[in-house]
Amino acid sequence: MGLFNLLHGRKARPFKGIPGPTPSFPMGNAGEFLDKMRQPWEVCSDFAHEFGGVTLVWMAGQPALILNDPDLIGEVLESNWTSYYKDAPCKALAPVITRRSLFITNYGKGWSKAREENAFSVLNQQQFLSQQIEPLQTVIKRDVEQFIDRSKSSDIDLYWDTQKLSFHAFSQVFWGQTFGDQVFDWFQNLARTGDWRMQCKVPPLLNIPPVRPSFYTSRSKWYLMFERLVKEARKNPDASAPDMLNQALVHGPQLSDAVLAEALATNFFGGVFSGSSTINTALYLLAKHPNESEKLVAALKADLGGEDGYDLETLLGCKQLDFVLREAMRYYPAVPLYLRNSVKDREVKLGNHTLPPNTMLFISNYYLHKFSHHWPESEKFDPSRWDKGVAEENPFASGHFFPYGRGPRACIGQEYGIFYTKIALATLLLNSNVELDPSQKFNQHFFFGVMMPKGLKAKFHAPG
Ligand code: HEM
């Protein structure tokens, strides 16, 4: 502590009065985040219990604030959002998803242009989503049939198999076709490199490009394939085809092949991990609460199980499905932690504090989603808590419930994400009986910025 203060006392002065764990030389508090027994969002939540809504930590010699206060988070992500930018994970992901990807561009022209031109901003979402119901059901049912078949001889590994299912589903929605295992392998190869770089504990290593030759092979095949698909579709765009590629070509702004290919490819990185994480979390929590599972299956049969299928309004109107997914995302949010920095060229006011330029902030929803003063019996998985106006009082992107983030930089795929997880869970449960041993450990695992439960096994049986 003494040596640490001696070296960094000047940097600590602007943060006077903000509580936090005692730093030690030379790592500060970074060791807490290397603890294999706790995930980083659990560390942030533990600090909130100990120190309150704002905690000062030291990542080696760099001070950072952990925010667990809804008002301060609101300032950073909403009311004063232009005073902050995304630093991490931009350098880590630039070789994987390219610099101009919406995920990692920053203010000014780059981000706002990419956001405005994105198909999710341009297309009428209700209309777009309505057209995805049938194609999505077909793709998901096909995978469920495979799960049922494979379950006769082995377990389904939910970590891998639901990622693949989501990958197939996204391929259909965004590209109008499903891709084979080779394309999934390129995707995984890119994601592994991105994840390694995002979790790299030695920042200077990020100045070095990835070294694995297979990364470059996968990257060029992945982007070339998508550019070729855009080029082909552009020759004769089909207004009646529901996929995002054709819809963006017909209704969207003129984008180059590379820019459109990149934007549609980013959707995989945006949603495959977070979407499959949410489905697995919901399946696990339902297995732990058989009454809730029975209630949900009964509601799905009543609301969505008719011979004639269902439309968007009916899917989104299935209350029990909505409550289960909200509760699963409250309980174990798929994206529990992300970062911002205050701008580099000036000090920024945050609450009563004045942040020096380029102060790093950790933002977590994990603690607030379980905040017991807000959520009665917060540790209980209870979908019915969302009834009687609670869902309206706590909409997505509100102070104590923001699984898709908050403010102008919140998830652009939120509406689609909610829709996709609903249709995926409903199709799985209407077309199979899921057998998941609830005594399995819910092993939170951090991959590509997403909390992914790893190791869950299940069997899928033909519905009785
Ligand atoms: C369960 C599913 C999903 C969850 C929980 C989720 C969560 C999030 C969160 C929390 C953010 C904000 C991060 C920040 O503020 O730094 C975000 C941003 C983003 N998400 Fe999602 N997401 C999901 C699905 C999707 C899907 C399906 C897509 C695309 C198809 C997508 C694309 C994006 C993009 C491009 C951004 C960056 C937006 C920007 O910076 O303007 N996400 N997501």
C-alpha cells in the first residue's frame, strides 16, 4: 500500500473519497479479476455489496471506477453519453470484426453512420420480424429433430449445440440460407481469437496482430464468402425474400458489398453467443423449477400450439414466455459487464465526482438485477414477479433491468434478440421434452464478452 501510494498518489487525488479495496504493488486490485473462482461481474457485484454504488479499483497503475448505481450508469450511457467512448474491446476485436464494425467504432461519423445505415435501423422491424417466423421455425425444428435423434445415443452439449442452432437460425434470417459446418468453424476460429484478445492480461500484446495462420485463412474465407453473396444478390435483389440481405438491398441505403457484408456478418458475433446463453440459462432455470416449466409448456401449447401456427403479435403476447425470458435475463444476464472510458480531451462530471480525462469505467447489470431493495426475494427465480405492471415499470434498458444495455449505444439487435430467444425457446419446448438434470453446476464462463454457461448436458425426447 505504502509503495503503491508513493508511486500513484498523484493519480489517486481526483478520486479522493471514493471507497475501494486496498491496492497492492504492483498489480493494484487486478488480482481480484484474475481469480479463477469468480467471474469479473461477480467481483464487481461483491464490491458493490462492500463499497456501494461506485468503487475505485486499480488495474496495476491505472485507476478505474466500477459502477453499480443506476443513476450514475444512466449518466454514462444516456444523459451524458457523448462524454464517454468505447476503448476496450476495440483494439482486441479490430482484426476479427474490422474497425468499422458498429460494435467498436466510436462517436462522430464512424459510429452514427454505421448505426443509421444498419439494416436494423432502416427496416420496419415489426414487418421484418413477422416474416422470420416460418423460416426460423423450420430451421430450429430441423435442429431439434437432430437433437432428439442424437439423444438416443449421447447427451446434447448445450454449450455447443445451441450455439450451432443459433448460428443456423441467424444464417437463415440474415442470409436466407443455412451454412455448413465449415462456415461455423471459421466463425468459431475468429471468435476464439477475438476472445483470447479480449481476455488478454498483457495489453501491449494487443499491438501485435494475431499469429495463428488458421485465423487469417478463416477470416479471408469468411468475409470473401459474404462479399460474394452480397454481390450475387445485388444483381437481382428479391423484394419478396424475407432475409435481411435482400431486404437491405431493396430498402436500405446504398452500401458497398464489403460494408453490407461486414454489417450482416457482425450480427453473428452480436447474437449467437448472447442468444444461446439466454436459451441455456432459461432451460436450466426451468429444469430447476419444474412447476414453472409445466406452466410455460401449458401456456405455449394454449397460445402458440395451434395447427395454424402463430403470428408476431401472438408470439410476443404470450405472457408466460415473456416473463420466463425476462426473469432468466434478470437472473443471469448474458452480457453482465462492459466498459467505457471518459473522453480523452477533458475532465467529465459524473455525479459528485470529476473524472480525469480517459478514466476507465466498468458497468455491470449483475448486481442491480439482483438488488434486493428493488427486487423482492431477488435470489428467487420467479417469472410471475413480472406480472401486475412490474414488466411495464421495469422495461428493457431501465435502471434495474438492462440486459441489452442502455441509451443510444444499447444493443441494436434488442428487438430481434427478444424475438429470437422467444421463438427458439417456444420451438424447442413445443417440439421436444427436454431432460436436464438440475443438479448440474451452472458453470458461468466468459467468452467473447458474454457469460456462457458451460458444461450443461441435456437429452431431448420426442414430445409425448
Ligand atoms: C440475448 C441477446 C443479446 C444480448 C443480451 C445483447 C446485449 C448487448 C449489450 C448489453 C450491448 C451494449 C454493450 C455496450 O453498451 O457496450 C449490445 C450491443 C450491441 N449488440 Fe447486442 N445483445 C444481444 C443480441 C444481439 C444481436 C442478435 C445482435 C445483432 C443481430 C446484436 C448486435 C449488437 C451490436 C452491433 C451492438 C453494438 C451497438 C452499438 O455500439 O451501437 N446483439 N448488445
